[in-house]
Amino acid sequence: MGEHPIQSSDNSAAPEGGQQPGNQPQPENQQPEQFAAQPGGLPPPFAQPPFYPPPFAQPGDQQGPYPQSPHSQPYPPYGAPALKQDTTNTMAIVAFVLSFVVNLAGVITGHIALGQIKRTGEKGRGFALAGVIIGYVSLAASVAAAIILVVVLAAGGLAASGVTSYDPDAESARPNGTVEQVNTNAYGGITFGRDGVLIPPTVLTADVDIWDLPKEPASLADIGIKASASGEPVQVVVYLDFMCPDCADFEEEYGPSLRALGDQGGVTLEYRPGGFLDEYSDGADYSSRAAEAAACVANTAPEDYKRFIDTLLANQPAIDSMMPDTNYLVELANAVGAGDIDDCLAGMDMFDLVSGATLLAVGHGLTGIPGVFMDGKQWMDGPFPDFAQGVLDAKQ
């Protein structure tokens, strides 16, 4: 049983705390009589233990069944504060709008808006999420489109070049009139043999109507590509475009070796420039105009032809960029000593030759440029030196 408090000299019980916890202080003369001292100085038989609240409120006490703090009210005395009005986050709206215009900006502002909404509790989470989602989808579509464009432009052969499709029935495909060629064959080619000497063509434009040749892919022999006779040099035919980066790379890497073989009498080397990439010159038809310039040089200054085509390949414009004008081609011809080709280009003297040769090549199965044939066989894949050596070995 716990200790009882020591009795004071006036025989009244005094808890250590000086008052009953949970009750308001009372003056001494108002204490109830049941707590008067008992004879013998013993504590009242029913005195409450110290520091325990009385089981019932004291008389005159208005306290309810639940204790209340003596220093506070249960409700604010001046009424509850007004509720904050809901507002929509401005950045969320901005993110939604930007996602349709600048996808990356929509994504960034959308994430910022979501962070602000999380802190402030504002409305607009739907706008912010929509801005982020739409921005990401639009950004992904833009990246995919850019990748596809790069692949199309960078891939080799026809995939990169986009060789003009063959439509023999199109009226625009038929050139107006013809100019007889003396150094170029009916298929648009000029051929060099031992020591780089021009080999006169055996099939001239005057001898063959290129529009009467088969319109569907048939034997390459129909356009002069075939194996040479036994004991004769291997026939090499190179289709190229002066706007084709792969053509420039091929000529730079393998052109000297092929020309050396030609000088030694091992091969005949024929170049057939065409307008295969006209659609990538923004309507300027640079590929065809450059091929016509080469044909003009071949007709009047064949000894300068190789230097001229090397110059064209070394100074080719980028695909889908601003194209040089005709004066540029005239100046290049003068620079290599080929003379003035201004009248030839202005009169479109070589339009027939280049247009016909281009369409015939595509119509007879040319699938990519540079298109390289040796004794009727086309180089398709693998290292070119291995392909060339195989053809040369088979010829012996």
C-alpha cells in the first residue's frame, strides 16, 4: 500500500502537490468537512491517495464528464479560418500548350508543373501529365523521322541514292530532238583503252533508237554490257552520278587502279554518267546537267574528259543543298582546259543522250550507284578488288 502524506499541524491532509490534480485551487475555509482530521492523528479512512483525481467533481464545480484545459477553449473564439480557393497551376497549362509546338519544352515544363502541384496542392495535374505524354510522343516521332532520313541519305547504293524510277510511257521522259555524238556511244558511255586512248564507239546514237529498245529489264547486252571476246581486254562499265558521294569514293579509291589496268591493255574502261539523283537537287536537275556537261566535254575534248569528271566528283554539292548553276559547270570545264561548253549546255545538246541513258540503265536492272560491271557481271557486295581479280583470273 502506498505511503500517505505527513499530517500538518492543523490535522488536515496536504498532498505533496498542494492541491488535487485536475481541480481548481480552493480556499482553505472551503474544504469539505469529510476531510477533517481523525482522532489519533490518523488520516481519514477514505482519503484519496496523493496525486489521484477525485472520483467525482467537487461541489460547485461546473466541470463536465471530460476534463478541459483551464487555459484554453475547445473551439477558436473568432470562428474557423476561410478555406483556400482551388487554383490551376499555370505551368501545367503552359506545358500542355508547348507540347504541341515545341515537344521538348512541353516535357520539361510538364515535369516542373508536376513538382509544383505536388508541393502546393494546386489543380492542373491532368494538364501537366498530358503535356509530358504528348511531348514525349512527339519527341520520339521527331527522332524516328530524323533517323529514317539519315539512314536513307547515308546508306550506300540505291537506298542512299534514290535512282530515278523508269517510266518509258511518260511524255516528259522523251527528249525533244537529238544531237549526233561522235565520241559517246548510244548508251551514254565514253570508253578508254590502252594508254588512256579514246576507243571510238561502235554503236552511235544515229544507229540505234533508244526508245525502241526493250522497256522491261532484259539482257544487259541490249544496252551494250557483255563479256568481251576471248583474248580481248575485260570490259568495265561504270555508272555514276556527279552528286553521289559513294561514286566519288569509288573513283578516288579504285579509279587509279582501273585506269592503270586500262593503260596496260587489261581492261577497257567506260564511264556512263546519268541523272540518277535529280530528285535530290531541289528541282535544279544538277545530276543531269553535270552529266550533260561531261558529254559536252567528251564530244569536243575527250583528252580532258577524265580530268573533268574527277573535278566534278571532287567538287560535288551536298544532297538537298543549294545547287550550282550552269555557269559553274562552264567554269570547271575551262579550268581543266576542255574549252567553252556554254553553247552546248545552253542548247541542251546532250539532253537526249543523258535522259535516254539514265532511263535505259534503270529499265534494265540498275539497282544502285555506282553501278560497276566487268565482262557483264555486276559488282554487288564484298571488296571490289576481290571481285575484280576474280573476273580477271577467269578471263585468262
